[in-house]
Amino acid sequence: MMKLFEAISIICLLVVVTEAANNGVARTPPLGWMSWERFRCNTDCVTYPDSCISEKLIMQMADHMAADGYKDVGYEYICIDDCWPLKTRGADGRLVPDPARFPSGMKALADYVHSKGLKIGIYTDFGHSTCGGYPGSEFYLETDANTFAEWEMDMLKLDVCFSSSADFKYGFPAMEFYLNRTGRQFVFSCEWDWGMGDGANYTHMAEFCNLWRVAHDMEDYWDNVQLVIDVYANNSRNFSDFTGPGAWADADSVIVGLYGLSADQERAHFGMWSMFASPLLLGADLRSIKNESKALLQNKNILAINQDPLGRQATLKMKLAQNKIYVFLKGLTGGRTAIALFNSDYHGQPVRATFMLNQLGLTNGNGYSFTDGFTGMARGKYMPATEINIDVNPTGIDIFIATPV
Ligand code: GLA
């Protein structure tokens, strides 16, 4: 429970708080890398010197982000997730990066990441400890905001383990206030929604957070991806209405390049996260990722859908072929529309999607020219009432950009 005086001071702060959506950052969904998906809470640098959470790992990821083409296509943030500090705070109440794993300290690490032209993110928890059992920020929100600013961090992920959801509506705005008061610009990533169910207040989240998670944690297998796609297809209480520049629904990390997905599934996963205007925080080990996965993650046509300045989140328009094919639409600049045909079926044959553009609300009298969302190649011209037939691979996707003629 929050102490009474802290609750009262937080309520007072709410009247002067700056809105996250207007804090000037994340005008398009943040692109970057995050340690959790692949490296979890591995703190054993003796047994696993190359894959423990350490400054060496973060520096290597920054190196690869900068040198291997990711930075050139827009990836920017290198984010440290859980398990970076010591298990107890210092005598001054501050979080202490584990000196065995972060011997140079966080400021030096931030300097290194910045020297590569990249930005750096860090993690803490609103409760008394993080999900991994490290000290949380309960009663230390202000101290921790100041510490992260002194270290020159650029993004903060605030998790919700070991906290009470009743406190979120005070705590997240309070942290946003303390971050803003440092004078440093932070992308503020909240796990606020997760676990709130119908209690989720999207107006508040869009006001105080730049990103907020809307589904469970990503794990490295297909069914998990499908579950997240279903969260967006259901669009509970129209959460898509609250997203846009500065305020994004976060589908969680991208697992392209890990172990669990086929090539078609990687395309479907990355294509849908892009359609959803989700942040794209890569989870793979950038040192050893296979070339096909890397090429997908650097696909400029798909990234342009994700980064479209309108910031629209795709919504489900209809399901076809006995509900196997989901048709999602995302409005893009220039009156264009991205159409995703996602095949949720996993039987070993493609499924045919048959539809007309006027069923999707695309009624331009001169028709639409199509380009392929992945390759950018021309894919013909269609009138609103022309029947279109597309065969989509199992657990695969096709994306088209329809431009009015
Ligand atoms: C929770 C979050 C994950 C990750 C872990 C770290 O499960 O949802 O994204 O941050 O905690 O412990």
C-alpha cells in the first residue's frame, strides 16, 4: 500500500502534470531492441559471460544496431530490462547497478550508446520489487526518476509486479511528473493496462504514457503471437481510438530471429506488429541473427507502414473463409490504406481470401493501384467491385497498399 502522505502529494501533483502524449517524443512508434525476450534475468556472468545482463551485452547490441543496418532504417533505442541492479539499494536510497556486471556504471554505458548515435532505456517497477525480484520503485519514484535522468537515460519501462492496480492511476502520472521535472526527455513505457481488464482507463494511459502494454508477455512460440493478434482483433473498448503520435499500444517485443517461428510466422508477426503501430523492440540476439530474419526486420516497406506519420492503429474490418482470414486495415498518409490478410489457420495449405474493395469501405470510383506491402512491387489495379482472390499461406500474411487512382 502507498503511504498516505505519498498518495496525497501525488494527487496534488496531478494538477500540474504534463501529458505524455505531448512530451515531444515517440511521435512515431519507437524502434529498438530490448534485453528481456532473449536474455531474461541471466545474471550469471561466470557461466554465461556472453549472455548475462551486463554492460558488455548492451554495448555489443549497440554496436550491432549501429553497424549492421538497423540504425540506418530507424532503430534507435537499446533497452535494458529487468535484473540490472543489486538486490538492495545503496545507503543513499538509490538503485545501484550491479558493479560486477556494470563495472563502468550506467552513465558511462549511456555515453557509449549515445556515442553510437543511439538512445538507451532502463527498467524499474511500480511495486516493492520488480518481477525478477530486484528493488522496485515504491516510495522511490522521485529518487529513481532523478537517478535515471542523471544517468542520461532516454526511455523508462515501468512494470507493475508486486503493486496494487488501485494505485496505478496515481502512480503512473506521478512517475511521469517526476520524469518531466528532471528536464530530460523520456519515452515513458507503462505496463499499466496489463492486468487491468475492464478497469483499464485508456484516456489516462494516453495522457501519461507514451506506450502501454495491452497484452500478456511475448513468449517464443506461435500461439502466443496469435493470442496477441486476437487482442488487437477484439480491440476491447476500442483501445485503437486512444492511440496515435506520442501514445502507442505496445504489443510487446518482436520475437523475429529467436527460435520459435517459421519464416511465414515471422512475416505475419512482424507485419501485424507494424500494422498495429506497435513499438518494435527487437528481442533477438543481434550478434547471431539469421540473415532472413535480419532482412525482414530491416524491410523498409513494412517499417514505413509502422512509422506512417498518421499513427493509425490497424483495426479488424472483417473475417473471411470461415473466419480463418482476418482482414485488418490501417489508414496511411496520402489517402492510402494498408490491407493485411492474415491467415490464422495452420493446416498445411494456403487459404483463399475472396473479397471486393467496396466491402472494405474502399469505394474510389477510379479504383486503386496495389503495391505489395513487403516488396513494394506493383500488384495491379482494382475497381471497388472487382472480385479479388488471394491465397494466403498458413499462419502467414499478405499486405497490400491500396492507393486511390
Ligand atoms: C514482466 C514484463 C516483461 C519483463 C519482465 C521482467 O513479466 O511483462 O516484459 O519486463 O517482467 O521481469
